Amino acid sequence: MSDLQQQLATNLDSVKQRIEAAAQRSGRSGEAVQLVAVCKYVSSDITAALVSAGCQHVGENRPQQLWDKQETLADADIHWHMIGHLQRNKVQRTVRSLTMLHAGDSIRLLKAVQQAVADRQERLPVLLQINISGEPSKHGFAPTEIASHMEEIAQFEGLSVHGLMTMATLGANEDDTRRDFERLRQLRDQLETNCPDTMQLNELSMGMSGDFELAIEEGATLVRVGSALFEGISTG
Ligand SMILES: *Cc1c(COP(=O)(O)O)cnc(C)c1O
């Protein structure tokens, strides 16, 4: 094994162990939490090495980078997640071969995605991004407005809503970060009481390198981890 592969395997193992431990603290098994490796910092080669180390779910936050890697790594068995804001003119190409869109952050975008997948057999899995912190720099539905959009979103027949996604307040302390995640879970629970039949809200995509354990303790089912997987690796 090369040094790179050795280091990636060590990092992946450590993140997986931390996921397992946090899942147990929330009364779940580690298998209830899917690791999405955010590879936006690294090349296709390093992404491929991480996939061989045993992480098949890869997240990208920029469409161009997603497309480039999908092309370069076309032969690898990878489930692609789009985790960043998507402009409507990039939808068509992005949804071509996507496992899940995490950043369903506006009705306008969801409408464009619906149009792009309308002639498909299978619905595209999407998450509704919630701006839980209310920071103006962040995309997403306001927690107070999402309930009023659920019926409309349920009309998008090409989409299959699986849950919610959020990011915690930038630079917040541990207690406040935990509260953000707790609020997303509570919002989900509240939406579930009046959820259109075609939707499921099982998935909570929350938690990054600095806070994924807190997120799991608060119910995350998908964690989007980048830098923790690439510690000690030159990403240039
Ligand atoms: C970059 C990114 C992550 C991963 O961040 P790390 O702190 O490097 O783990 C997760 N989610 C989104 C939306 C991102 O853009």
C-alpha cells in the first residue's frame, strides 16, 4: 500500500469508529448512519483512492467538479451526492447520474430539477435544505416557511423527498451547534405529523468534520465529512 492509501485507510477507519461510537450514544448502530465523503478538496486520484479504501458515497459541492470526477471515475462504483447550492442552469447535467441531491434549497430549484427528471422511470432522491441558523449567507428554506411548501413540493412527481439537510451556525460553540441539529430533528418530527403521502422524512443530513458526532447524537442519518478524511494528506 502506498503512503497515501495507508493514510486514507487510517483516517477512514478513525472516522468510521467515531461514527459508530456516536451512533451508539444515540441508541443506534453505526449502520444507521451513512458517511458521505466530501471530496471537494481533493483530486480525482485521491477520491479514487478513498473509494478503494472502502467509501463508496462521495459528495461534491460544485457542479463542475462533480461532472469532471464523474467522467474521470466513470468505471468506479461510486454513489454521487450533490451537497452544495445548484444554479438552475446546471441542473440538467448534474442530475444525470446522481444518488441524492442534498441541497434542495428553493421551490425554483426543485421545479427545475423536476423538469430535468420528468421523463425518468425512477424518482430522484432529494433532501430539503433548511437554513436552521438563519444566517443570510446560507441557502435553504426558513424553518418557519417549509411547512407551507410541502404540498407544492409533493406535486413534483419526479422527485422523492427523503428528509432534511442543514448546516450548523458557523463558528458556534458546542451547545449552540447541538441545538441547531436538535432543531432540525424537531422540525422534521413536526413536518412528519402532516406529511404528504408520497414523501418520507427519514433522512437527516447534518454534521461535518467539526461536528458530525454531535449531529449523530441528535439523529443524523447522513454525515458529510471532508477534511477529517484527508488529514495528513497533501491535497495540492
Ligand atoms: C465542505 C462541506 C462539508 C464538509 O466539510 P468538512 O468540514 O471539510 O468536513 C459538508 N457539507 C457541505 C455542504 C460542504 O460544503
